[in-house]
Amino acid sequence: MKDQEQWHIALDFIRYISESGLEAYIVGGAVRDYYLHRPVHDFDIVTNASRSDIEKLFTHVITPTHRFNTWIVRWYGLLFEVTPYRSKAKWLEEDVKLRDFTINSLAVDKTGVMIDTLNAKEDLDNGIIRTIHPDKRFSEDPLRIMRALRFVSQLEFKIEYTTWHACLCQQSQLETVPVERIQAEIVKLLAGNKHSDALYLMFFYGFPTYFPERIQVSPKDSSKKRYNMNRLQQSIEKWSAFMWLLYKEDAKFYCKQWLLPKRDTKKIQSILKRCSRYPESIPWDETLIYETGEMLALQTERVHQWLKGTKSNKRLQYISSVYYSLPIKSRKELFMNGRDLLELFPDIKKEEIGHYLNVLELAVIRRNIPNKKAELAAYIKEKRLNER
């Protein structure tokens, strides 16, 4: 769905609420990104409606969390996050003063008119991240400190002095923020074009030492380095590099303390294990490339090169070349399975089946035998006889 079509639906959404005598405005990131000519990904709506009002207007209303008074409403294929005016605010002008940053205080009314009560457009034009009463705003929700760093990366903006001073004064409050909320900001930060600037601020001023205890970093000398991860192609690579920057040799343990998907955590652990075990150069051969798989091997090599500060496309090409020349790419392609082994050796123990399949895999990978059932059977018979 194109942005223009989404905006038509969003305006219809707030008009529909307004027809019931209620107030509703599009606010936050959608309006900010529209002004900056950036793609709009979701719509936040602020209203004076109560939950019962919203439930009368819409069939399906979801409450995603009881921590915040927020409702998710589906309307013509779009999801809208609807919230009442914040705190004691009774109308829009009071509500926007309580938002995290001025750049997120723009609003659009039912006629499509953009409302700017805090000179947000000026800050957007000048690339400034500013907060009204930053000490209060950050004490209300310390995650806003991480959001400021995220916007440095994502929007390529600078943090205004008073706002930055409040970030530093209240960074210890990050300990109270749930890990999953910090993680969500890091995901967006690492994906931004100016992540190197955000990471510089994060590490130089020691923000990770105030993360929640389970992911907290021990105090260390401030780093003045700028970590540009543009060479790393996928998020799993950037997360691996980020974990290494945080924890160095302990990264394999600490990555489990974050709440990344288990599959991603395993990949990160594998990447970091190889990088730690082979600090100078990973000795990629047929066996190691087969065991790792092409994609993960390439990811590992890119992270290793990034950590070393080197760049070699030849090594990446070598990995792909070796992988595509392998006789088999996985055990599924082996012309012998557990059932075949049971037919060959009725007395074989269950735990031996995996062992002998591994033996056959390596023999085929190293081209000691062809991947043919008769040759595999003869090879494993001789192997088993010799082991006895």
C-alpha cells in the first residue's frame, strides 16, 4: 500500500472518530516522517476518547499491554495505535508538550492540516533532537534516552545541549528499563545510516554500564572510536559485532541474556565462537564450510574481517566457491540414512547411528568415497569392523 493511500485511510479513521463528537489526531512518527519525506510505517492516534468509546466505534480492539493505556485498531487493512491524551492533558496542545521530543509533537487534524505548537518543523529542518523539560520527560520514561541515540542514527540528527545534558544526568535510570525495550531501540539504531555517531556517543559516555543488570557492561575506559558497520550486510552480523563491542570474550554468554530470537542467538554465538577461536584468520576448509553452511560462513567471515579491520572479497568468494563444489550440502543429500544403517547392522545401538552418519558425511565431503549407496555401505562396514 502506497503512502498516499495510507494517509487517505488514516484521515478517514480520525474523521470517523470525530463524527461521534470526539477529538482525534494523527501524531508522532507518521507526521514527522511525512514532513521529512520518509516512508511511513505506522500511525499513532491521540484522542480524548475512552476505551469504551473506542469499543463502541470499532469491532476489534486489542490491548497489547496493560503497562500503557493503548489500543490497537484495524481499519481498512491498516493497524492504528490509539492512545488517550497523556497524563492530565485535556486537549492536544497540552498532550504534545508531554511527548518525548519536539520532532514527534507534530499533529494532523481531520482536515489534513498539520499542527505545530512547539516549532517542531524548525527542529526538523535543522536536524535537532530537543525535549521540552528533558529532566521530567526522561524521568517519566528513561527509554527516551536510548530513543535520542536511535534518532541520531536513524534521522542523522544532533541532540540539543540541554537535552543531551539530561541524557547524561539520568543515564543511570536505564537500569529500570526492561531489556526488550532497550533491544527494540538498538535494532533500529544499528539499522540507521548514522549508527557510527550513535555508537560513538553510547560507548564514549558509557551508557551500556547502566543497562539492566542482566545485560550490563562492566565499567571500562571510554572508547573514542567510531564503529561504522556499513560493510556488515545483515542485522545478524551487526548484532554479532555489537555484542563483541559490549562484552568482548564474554559475548557468547551475554548474548543469551538479551531477548533475541533463539535462532538468531545461536547464529551470533556461532559467529562469535569462530571469531574468538581464530583471532588472526579463520581456516576455512571443506569440512568447516560444510559444517557452518555458506550463509553463516560468509556472515562469520564478514564479522571477523570487520573486527580485524581488514577486507578481503577473495576470502568471501573462496567460501562460496568451496561450498558450491561440495559433493553434498547437507546430511539430507547423503545416500544413506538411519534406517539404512539399521538394515545393515540390526544390532546397532541407537547412539551409534548418529556417529556413523557423521563418519560417512566427512568421508564424502573429503572425497574419500563417492556419495553412492553401495560404496557408502562398503565403507561403513569396513569402518565398523575395524573399530571392533
